[in-house]
Amino acid sequence: MAPSAAPQRTVIENVAIATVDAEDTEYASGHIVVAGNRIESIGAGPAPQGLEHVVRRVDGTGHLATPGLVNTHHHFYQWITRGLATDHNLFDWLVALYPTWARIDEDMVRAAARGSLGMMARGGVTTAMDHHYVYPKGSGDLSGAIIGAARDMGVRFTLARGSMDRSEKDGGLPPDFAVESLEGALAATEETVEEHHDASFDAMTQVAVAPCSPFSVSTELMTRGAELARRLGVRLHTHGSETVEEEKFCHELFGKGPTDYFESTGWLGDDVWMAHCVHMNDSDIAAFARTGTGVAHCPSSNARLAAGIARVPDMLAAGVPVGLGVDGTASNESGELHTELRNALLINRLGAHKEAALNARQALRLGTYGGAQVLGRASQIGSLEAGKLADLVLWKIDGIGHSSIADPVTAIVFGAAAPVTLSLVDGEPVVEHGRLLKVDEDAVARAARDEARRLARIAAEH
Ligand SMILES: [Zn+2]
């Protein structure tokens, strides 16, 4: 019988570290030892002597190590519809794009997912999510294509299996051919959870139940979606309180605002996270805090669609878990999470709390630990601590972009997107020197361009 394999170790030394643990512990020069897929030790100065099975030593001089970034809201398929409807508000933008989105198929979604994931991974994202809600009839195995793309890229992943069943004929926004039936959506969601959700500590793939939004989903799909998620023991995700138009829509259709509507359909709880939450009054924020409902803050998308500024400082003060989201790249063409760290900080300073709204360390926390919290994975990822999974990034801060910025955390949040010298997911290198290791980056770019052109051609024919 072969002896059980001892865990292989990677030792990183001479590196500045922002752990983002509960005390915000930082080291000006420290070490991280990774054994297998876990962080074995972390601290000031060099690594312990005499470690066995060391397969790699990394000199982190000139770098800051942080937890890998966690993205909590995205729509991968939009990677191939970027740069369209650039001067619209949310509802006009949706109406302009739905007819194109309704023509997506499996090859398009795969290429778009690889583009979205590749862009994020290059920029230090180690855990991604995709809220996918467009499942046109006969379009193939879209969920399988997305999950496969994340697996190929080596990134930890949550698929929020979305759905829409309220089309134009029922007073909703999407066209008829872009929606599923109520029963069809619920059955397909349950099947996706059964097939792909992994509840283990070091899961690489998880699935959440995620009807799209109040204005594209029936009340019954919301209610039964929540029941389904709780029966299966998975998380719940949707869009909420994004615009004033949505608030008006909810009042007209349901006789109440979005948060009260969510409460009445079982959608507040510590197993729920919601994208945007821009238009929240004090009692909405208190309801989120009381129930532990999380928020995916998407400042770039909110700015592009002129939706408004989410009250992140008030949410944090009330104890609401808040993470960051890129949102779909049809409303945030950059598709990288660094922009969200920076914009969360800058845009919130334009709100009521001015320069006290957020600081660089709070912004980094939103993009790491906060994201882990809203995805329900704070015990496993989101901070650099012994025993947690080895998802971490080494940012190069001694190059032209950052060498003269006084403080390492300030450098990566206020400064330009810092080059990623090394990114580990589950202890495995995924990015080195700014390049993806597991896929051919140029092939990903070519396929995305080709599928974007094919989609534009097909959409033009209808
Ligand atoms: Zn969204």
C-alpha cells in the first residue's frame, strides 16, 4: 500500500501582508506557508525552519499579499454584449438588450463565461459568481457550460441559477421568448443544485437559487424559489432595490416597496444576498441587519445606469454583510473587481458621509471577507488565517504604478489596478505575472469576439 501523500508546501516570504482578519492584522514583512489547499501558518518575519515537502519558495519582496478577491454579482453572458446601450437607465437598457440576450446559446455562453472569468482572475479574483437567468428554449446546457468554464479557469465558483417567468404579456419587462415557465424554472434549478452543488468546506462549485428580479419574476416563483432553496440547503440570490423605477413598479404591482415585498415572499434571511440595494430607507436597512440579509454592492454598474449610490456606510454601521460585485459587463465593460474596490470608496464619499464614508481597508474588506460572508463562505475564505483555504494574491507594488505610494493597502485600492504576480486558488497557481495559467488567454479573447459577432448577426436577423 502506498503511504498517504504528505501535503506539498509553498512558502512565501519577505512579503507585506494584509490578512483582513477580525483585527485587520497586517505585517510589514512576513511569511505565508501553504500546505496542500490550506494556509498552514502566517505571521511576521521568515517562515518556520525545517519545513518538509517544500515544492516552491516565493520571494515576495516588493509585494502585498491579500486574500483573493471575491466577486458576488455578475452576469457572464453579457461579456459578448459589451458597449451597447451605453447611455440608458436600467429599464431602457434592459428593453434595448433583451431581444439580443434572448438569442444566446451554449457556445456563446461558454465563450462569454471564459472571458468574464479570465478578466476577473487576471485581476486577483479567486472566487467568482455568475447570476445567470436567461435560458432560451433549445439553447443547450448553459449552466453546465458556465460551471465548466469556471473549472477550466481554476477559480472557485458559485452559480446563482436564475430564472424569469414574468414576460411582457404578464406586465413584466422581458419578451415572451426569453422566459421559462414557473414549473420549468423550478425543476431546472433543482436539477442544477442536485447535479453541481458541493456543500463541503473546500468546495470549488456551489449553486444558489436566484430568480432574476421582482419585475421579471412572478410572486409564486419568488415564494417557491425560497422554499426550494431552504429545502435543498442552498443560498438565495436576486436583484433588489436597484432603481427608483423598480420601487415604483413594486408599489404599483404589489402595493409595497421592494424590501417589504421580499419579506412577504420569504426573501429576507441570513441565507440571502441581494444585488444593488441602492434605494433603501432606514427601516429597509434595519430589516436587512435584523435578518442578516447580505448585499452585493456594484458601484460601477450603478453609476453607468445612473441608478444612484447605495448607502454602504449605513449598512455596515447597522451590521449588514456587504460584498462587492462587478455586475454584468453590459453595464460595466471593465469586468474587473479592482474597479469596484476603488469606486466603492470614491462613490460612497460623494454620498452623505463624505470623506468618512469608507477607507482603503474597509474597501479591501468589502472585496474579500465581505464577499465571503455574503456567499456564505466566511469560515473558509475571505481572510488569510491558518486553517483557511489558500486563496491569495501577491500584488506587485514596487513597479511604476505603485512604488511611490506611501502605504501598500492604499496603493492597491486608491492606485491603478496592481499587477498580479501570483494568484493561488485552493493552493494552486491560477495566475502568474499577470497571465492566466490554465487557459490560453488569446484564444479566450478570440472566441469571445467571434461569439459576440455571431450573436449580433443572429439578433439582427430577428
Ligand atoms: Zn445584475
